[in-house]
Amino acid sequence: MEKIQKQYKWYTKLGLTLLILVAYYLLYYLFNPFSSFWGYWLDGSTANLLLDLVVTFVICWLIIESSILITNILEHYFLWTRLPLWRFVAQIVLQVIATVIILLLQHLFYELIFEEITLDKWQYLEIRQSVLLTVIISLFVSAVHISTFLLDKWKLSISEAADLRIKSLELKEIAMQAELQSLKIQLDPHFMFNNFSTLSELINDDTELAASFLRNLSRVYRYMIQNQKKDLVLLSEEIAFVRAYFYLMYIRHDNNVQLNIELADEVLKQSIPPISVQLLIENAIKHNIATKEKPLVIHVTSDNGSVSVSNNLQRISNIFPSSTGIGLQNIQDRYRILSDYKLPQITETADRFCVSLPLFNSNE
């Protein structure tokens, strides 16, 4: 979870300081209405009264600053979600220590201004009461600050939970789309009719070739059934599936469609979303002219941690616009869920179309 560094604007701190200043004097009056301090206020000079107000204001400001500083420092070492008891104890102890240090600095300041002052036992008692009240107020300030800090963190956790819920729903939707895309390929009447028609012709003409065709057809369906719900598969498995799939296309289209695969062994050990390379090859065959005079040549290569599927661009002019880009959009959606920075790159020129799919290491 993202850490919160609680910050306040200067005018917010000023308002809080003034509020604490007023609260201090009111509480001290309720604490000890007969203190000699009130007589000093009534009989003292204006300069001394202003000095006392300024010093008290600075102390209240330092209490606020120390509370913010302590909270932000402890957030690096004692998280509320991991060590709540230790965090609470450390927050209280450090706040008390910080307040005592601030009061000692106040005492040293008054000694420098007024030199040595003789106090009786009642005045010592009043000073101890003032110190105790200051510590109580500092703990109250710290408690308020912790409350706002935890409230912000709670709001952040709620926001993150909502984002995760939305992302989970998107993932389910995309997974369903991927599964439906796979099922569409499996149950596409044209796909099945063309393959079974080809198989029927081969059985009559060449039984050995028909057996090979049937083996590759079974590999295609088996791979899609086994991997349609997986996030990643080895590229070597995907390429084996692509070869089986393209064998079916080759039997149907002959040399009108050509496939060149040039991948190093270390690249094949990396991972990729299943059925992604096959979808790109299917789209290339579906949306481009492939004839003996103008063969469609598809290249599968790797470069800079990606596998690229490219083909010479010779689009079929009368293809329906609604049928384009579905498979590519599905691939992009799956990558967006798997990674925030590894996304497919599409490059199109006047005579070439290329899609680069980032690869994933086994530890990702």
C-alpha cells in the first residue's frame, strides 16, 4: 500500500496553532484559576505579555511540527498495519520526549532573558502544572494528527480496494473475451467446415496426408482447450501450436501463404499470453490477399525482449470493418492486465504491418 506523508499548508498550521494557544490558556485557567500567573498577566507590562504570547505561540507551533515529523518518521519503521502496539507506544513516548525538549528550550530562553529568578514552592507547583498541561495538550494534538493520518490511510485503502475490484472485474471480462475468442475459433462454422472439407478430400486422395492433417488439427484444439484460461505459456509451446495451426492453413492455401519463424532457443524459454501469436497470424491471413502472384508472407522474429509478427500489407478491400481488430484488441487488453509497462507495439507502413509482443521472464 502506498505510504502517506501527511502535509499541512502553512495557513492550516497557523489556524491550528492559534486554536491550541487559546485552548491552552482556557484549560490552564480551568486547571488552576488561582494561579499567580493570572495576576502577572494583569499587573505585568505589555512587553512581557506579548513575549509570553509569542513564546507560547512558538511552543504550540513546535508541538504541531514535532507531531507531524514523528508520524512521518515512524511510518518508515513501524507501520500501523504490521506493528500497531509498538507504533502506538513509540508515538506516545517520542511525543512526550519532544514536548519536554521544547519546554527545556523555553526554560533556557527565559533564563537568558530574565537571568536568575527566585521561585517559591507554589510557583514551582504551577510550573509543574503548566508542564503537565502542555504534555497533555501535545498528546491530544498527536492523537488528532494520528486520527487524520489513519483516516487518510483508510480512505486510500478504500480507494485502492475499489480500484482492485474494478481491475478484477476487467480481468474477468477480458478472460471471458479471450475464452470466447478461443471458443469462437474452435466452433467457427467456417473454420470447422473448411478443415473438415479439406480432411474429407485428403482422405479420398492421400490417406497419409489426411492422417497428418488430422493430427495437427487435434493439436490445435487440444492446445486451445488446455491453455485458454492460462495467463502465460512458454513461447516454445505457443510456437508449436502455431506450427500445427499453420499446417492446416498451408494445406488449404498452399504456397499462397508462407510462414517464416526465426527465434533463438533462449527466446523460446520466455513466456507469452496463449493464442496471441496465432491470433496475429490468423488476422494476417483473414485480412490480406493471398494468391500465387501475390503471396502473403508472415515473419515471426524476436528483438529486444519481444516477439514480432509481421506481414506484407495487401488488404482485402471488401472486408467488413466490424470484423477487424477484435483479436488484436483482445491481446492488448490481456497485456494491459498482466503489466503496466509491457504493451504490444503496432507498426504500420504503406506495405508492411507488424505487431511486437513483449515477452515475460519466468520470474515475472
